[in-house]
Amino acid sequence: MKIPCTVKFTRLADDDLDKLSDSLYDECMNMIDKLEKNIHLGKPLEDKNGKNLSDCYKIYFNNAKYRIVYRKLNECYQIVGISESPKAISEIIAIGKRDAEQVYIDATKRLGR
């Protein structure tokens, strides 16, 4: 089930976005637009190689050379006809190249792990 969400950027993720070239920026924002329509867009990350990102998700762009790492906050499910629920939030932690797992290293540090 697709669940829309509000996308929020951490300050450092916003800096990552500003560093992208115009074409990469456009492609990244296209994926962010898709994320706003479905909080479940990304693939789950794991606790791997000393980087515990098991509560985070990744979205690929630029032929899978770049990643958007985010986590779900205030995830909610609405039971139709019962009540309104607050909108889910996706918090963007890091945006960058996958090369040498740099985007995952950055995300881990930013989360204080």
C-alpha cells in the first residue's frame, strides 16, 4: 500500500543536495517526489560492516551510482473510515555516491553511530 509522506532534510543532507550537479539534482528531486507519494519506496538497509543503518532505507538514482538514505519517522497507518492519522515523515539523512560506501559512512556518522 502506498502511503504518502512529508519529506524533511537534515541540514547535512540539504548540503549534500546543494553539492549535486544540475542534472543529478533534478534526478534526485524526481526520486524525492516519488518518495513523497510512497514512504515505502526505498529498500531496507542493514547492520553491515560496522554501519548500523537497520532503521534506514536507500533509494537509487543515476544508474544506481548515487543513493538517498532516509529513515521513516512518525510512520502511521490509517484504517479507512476510522480516523485521520498524522502524515508520515521521511527524514533524508544523506545523499551521495555509493563509491567505497561513502554515503553509508556519512549516514552512520550523522546518526551518531
